[in-house]
Amino acid sequence: MKYVLIGAGSRGTIYGSWAHQHNIEIAAIAEIRPDRLEFAAKEWNVPSERCFTDPDDLFALGKIADAAIIATMDQDHFGHVMKALDCGYDILLEKPISPNPKECIAIEKKANALGKKITVCHVLRYTNFFSKLREILRSGELGKIVAIKHAENIGNFHMAHSFVRGNWRNDQLSSPIIMQKSCHDLDILLWLTDSHCTRVAAFGSLSYFKEENAPAGSSDRCCNCAAADSCRFNAYSAYGPILGQWPADVVCLEQTPEALDRALKTGPYGRCVYRCDNNVCDHMSMILEFENGITATFSLHAQSTNIHRDIHIMCEDGEIWADDAKREIIISRFIGSEAEDVVTRTIKVQTNDSGHGGGDSGIMEDFTASLTSNCAESRSSISRSVESHLMACAIEKARLTGKVIELNAFRKSLT
């Protein structure tokens, strides 16, 4: 089996490395950064004549592999996917499908018309943690779901790295944060409720990562900042101790103190977090209503120490508390009076060492298997994934307008 890879950044490298480790040939690579392209080609033994800095040169070859992995920047997805479909590729597509809801729908229509498979990288569906949670809910042991409280705790450092200094800091360059970071969460809520979303309301803003909150005496880069030693966002103390690991490996290709110093003096990750060109929210609160009557609240925020998701699910006969960082699910049946003892059951979910709690390897296994069988659509097929993206767009509209957005009306407005 052979894959081509368009986009050899952090996510693309994860998928390409999995393929290489499982004896799947990387037939060609397109990556706009020459150093990343050279590194990936060497890692996976891709000949120079099959390495391109312009994806169009790769697509000009026609179909030369069984499938394409597309892991480029958000706003480039539409053009790359449409050209890959024209070549005849099935596609593994890094989320989001596109920041533009009309483009999401157009991709879905074209893939279905051509009979091509697109698996969207909603990796949480492939984790043992969320799979176990869904299994418990579908067993009916606690009755039907009534309401859900879900939170994505981005983590203060992760927010600074990815959404203040990093690629997804500005919605004009990538996507609103509800789309880029949390289409995952909207997708999981759809999966757990086994329903469609009908209405959304949302509130949120960029509150903290702004110049008005910069320490006195600080400057625009950590390398020449008088306040660096006392600032928790000092890039040198953030990345230096974790060379060789994510996210230091995003900052510079060569993982040495010297290379890191050069990158922080000139690149985006050495900038003051209070003086970047970021505009995406650092906190949002949302209310969601589903077709089957379930209501949910969802909070997305940077103001947390740890990176994790926690969820509280209230059912007819009991409730569930779950935390994906602890890999822990606690189940409790309701009691009839205060005289009774509350009985809980705790499940410790096992997982592997791959990223996203095993989701990275899980989606690669599923995608690869789908290419060699006539099985039904994948767990995160394009048709199953579009709704979460339309929800994200509707939520952003609700936040900006202060209105409750009806999903059916929103979808109709796109045609």
C-alpha cells in the first residue's frame, strides 16, 4: 500500500510515521518548508524527484498511491482536497475540514458523488476512553441521557503555544478557536448523544492574552525582555527543558539549545504572548440543544493548569463523571433517600502510548482498514463529520451576534 502526504508538519509527520512503521510506502511528499520536506523525505526514504514544495506539482502526477493524507493549514484544505479528489484519491483529512461551512458541504458532496472515502481526523472517536463512555451510555444501565456538562481545558501553556504564538492564533489565518480546537468536542457530543443539534447559543472573548496585561518593562520578544525571569510565558523556560518533545519540536527542527535559541530570537514562538497578532477567544461558554431533547453546556477555556477534558453526564437513573487525563470514568446510580449509601463504580480505561489517548494510531488503523475492505463508512467519515463543523460555525455566529442560532435555518442559509 502507498500513501502521499500533503503537509509534513506536526500532524502530518505523526500520520506519515505511523504509515512508514506499518510498511506503508510514502510515495510522495508536498511541504512548503524546505527543511521539513528534507527531514520527512530522509525519514521515510522518499526520492527527491517525489518531493515538492508546491502541492500542485504533486497533484500534477495524477494518482500515484492508494490514498492521500492532507495535513496542511486550515484554509488550504479545500483546494488540496478538491484536487486530491480529482486525482482519484481516498483521503485522510486533518481537521477542520474547512473553516468555511460552504466548503465543508462542497467537499462532502464531491466525495460522495465520486464514491471516494474521506476520513476526518476526529481522533477522539478512536480513543478507548470515549469509546468506553459511549458503550456505557448505549448499554442503558443509567437510562437515557438528560443533560451534559462538558469542558475542554486547553491549558495555559498550550493556549500560549498554539493559539497565541502559533499557527492558529488568528481566525483570518486559520479558523476561530471553536472550529480549530473544539470541532473535536462538538463531534464527541454528537456521537455520545446519538442525535442532531438543533439550537446553539454562545458567549466568549479574548480576555487575557492582550497587551494591556503585559508585565511592566516587558518587550516584544523573550530574548530581550527585562521581565522574562518572572514571566511564566518565558519561551526559553517553556521550551528549553522539553527539547525533543512536543511542542518544542514544533519550534525548531533541530532539537538543540543553539537551534532553539535561533528560533526564539527570530521565529513566532519567541514573541511576547501579550504582543502577538492573536485574536481568537481564550474562553467560551456554550449552550446546545439536541433533537432528542438532551441539553448540554460546553466550556472552552485557556485558564487551566492541565490539558484535559472532563464531562459530567446526567441520565434518568444515574450520572457519570469522566476525565480523559486521568483515564477515569465514575458511574453512580441515584439513591431513593439520604438514608441510603451512594454506590459508585470506577473504571480505569487502558490506552496505548500514541497521541490523543490512542486516537492517533486508532484513526490510522481504521483508515487503512477501510481502504482494503468494503466496510461501512468510517467512524469519522466526511458525512458524519460535517455536522460538527456546521455547529462550530453556528456557535461562532451566535457568539458574534448574541443570538440563538437554529441549525436547520443555518444550514439552509448556506445553499
